[in-house]
Amino acid sequence: MKDNIMKNYGRLDITLEKGIGSKVFDTEGKEYIDFVSGIAVNCLGHSHPAILKALNEQSEKLIHISNLYWNEPQINLAKKLIDNSDHKEAFFCNSGTEAVETALKIARKFGKNKKGKNKNEILYMENSFHGRSLGALAVTGQKKYQTPFMPLMEGVNSVKFNDIDDLKSKINGNTCGVIIEPIQGEGGIEKVDKEFLKKLRVLCNEYNALLIFDEVQCGIGRLGKLFAYESLEVIPDVICMAKGLGGGFPIGAVLTNKKASVLKKGDHGCTFGGNPLASQVSLAVLKELIDGRVIKKVKDKENYIVGKLKKLKDKYEVIKEIKGEGLLLGIKLNDKPQKLLNKTLDNGLLLVGAGKNVIRIVPPLNVKKEDIDKGLDILEKSIKVIY
């Protein structure tokens, strides 16, 4: 019964039963175009053959053994990530929040190695979102998430997003790390300014602090490159990832360069992290995205969708701005989005909000043109009814 589940989610009144490609179906058989993708998770859509194959074959061999022992899928997955990045080592966990927690511990350990107990301050951006555990909440720049759980972890300080002067006034010799999202997803699809990011990289080098990218939502192909940093001309010391990394199967990861590879035996761990089943599924996802060239087509799909959204903006005054990059896009409204989200749901399109007045569009990376057209037709139909 539904009463047996904690009431910590504002769930919509539908129960989804199955999915194929960019479509899902509820228990009544109604079809929906899925432009939520499990909140940027289902990068290959639903029931992708490569994921099903990996699940079936690996589950018949070995599901879990713990990190007391080596397993080949984890080794192969780490190699795939490192071979396609500018980094050295990988740590595996189960979620984006866990990846962020790992990165915070890495920054603290790095600071202690360099300057003892006083080099422990971590900077984060206003309006950011990094997860819901106490550590991740401490560096989440939105009071609505933080306030019910105060006091949080100390030794953190916020910086105004894209404000170089504020950054300069906050970073100092006791800063051990700075965490930033290349695109603030939950914060309203806000892109980082490249000049701000370049200056941040210079300052992190100057003060010997780690630069941490939270690519949980914007990474794994969503911007048209495997990693978001590849589009930004700045290489971070640490990358946090999850969501699309497993294509729907829970897995998270942290990549570090040589400078940030500070964790030693006993410093950190994760019971389920990098288990054979999760690793094999993730490896199958990466092979499809990279070797199957799914990522190569993301920019063309971005241009197609943005072109159609701009035409909607010209027709309907409720649309103020088209935001984002790749297939992490947003429609900024001059109204709160919930009315429109409810109407698109009724009409067979799943969308999710971001920030105060933005609707996110995050379809699978392999979404077909006909599903794009159908989804955007439903969006326009819904706008017409309300506005």
C-alpha cells in the first residue's frame, strides 16, 4: 500500500509500469513521452538492448562480492573512464550524493596533507545543488534544502555564481577545495561563465586548492561530450558523476587527477560501490555512448530542439528564455511552471521543473526525432490551453 512509503516526495498521481525508448506507460496503459529521463538518468532511454544484455549476462555470473576482492567489470569500467578523460584514478559508489561526499573527503585530506588542520575550508556556489546528505547539503547553496537539518558541516563558505570579485574575496590559503556545477541543474539551468571558470582554475592553482566539478546531471554525454569539462576549456582536479553513468542502474563515480589522488587504504569505502553488476551495466552504457556514437549526435538534437523552442518563444509570451546546452535544456517562464507541468502530464508528456520558473527538457540522449516532435507538439498544445 502507498501508506507504507514515507511522504518525503511530492509524487504525481500516476503509477508507471513499463517503458521502451523515450516512452513510458502507466498501469492504465496510457503512453507518455519521457522528457524527464529519471531526472537526466536514462541516457539510453528505457529497456535498451545493451543494458538488458549486460544485466542478464552479468547477473548469471556474479552480482556482488565487496571490494575486499578485485572484479573485472570494475577494472574495465575504470579503464574506460580514465582512457577517455584527463584523470588518473576512479572510485565507485552508488549515487551522485555519495560521489560528492567522496570529493569533499578528498579535498579535506588534500588540505591536511598540504598545510595541516587549518587548510580545510571548502567553497561552493550560491544556488547550487549537490545532494541531500549532511555533507552534500552543507555545500548546497539553497537554504530551503539546508534549513530543516541545521547545523550542517562547518568549514564551508558560499560564493556568488559567476562573480569573480566575490570569488577573489573568499578564496584563501585555508581553502582546500572549490565545488561547482558547470550547469546548475536544480538551480534553474544556469550555465557557468567560461571566464569565471578559467579564473577559478587559476585561483585554485594559486592557493593550492582542488577544483571539483559536480557533473552528476550535466556529464556523461548530456552536453555533447562525455564529460562536461571538455566543453569548457578547464580541467578539474576531481569529477563527481552518477545519473547517466548507469543509464538507470544505480552507480556513481569520482575521478581524480594525480594531484587529487590522496586517498589511502582505510580512508574511504563503499560496500556496493563498483560491484560487478553495476560496473558491467555502466560499461555497456559507455560503449553505446562513445563507441556507438550516441554522444556525437547530441549537438544536432540540441540544435533541432532549441530551434523549435525558439519558435514557441516567438509565439507565446509566457516563454521568456530558452536556456541550457546539449540535452540539458530549460524553458524559463514568466509564471510558475506547475500549471503547465500538470497540463503536459494530462496530455502525455513528462517534464520536470528547475528553480523557481524553469521547465527542464532532458530527454534520453538517443531520443528519436519523431518523439522530439511529438513531445514538443504536446508542449505547445498545453501552452495554448493555459495561456
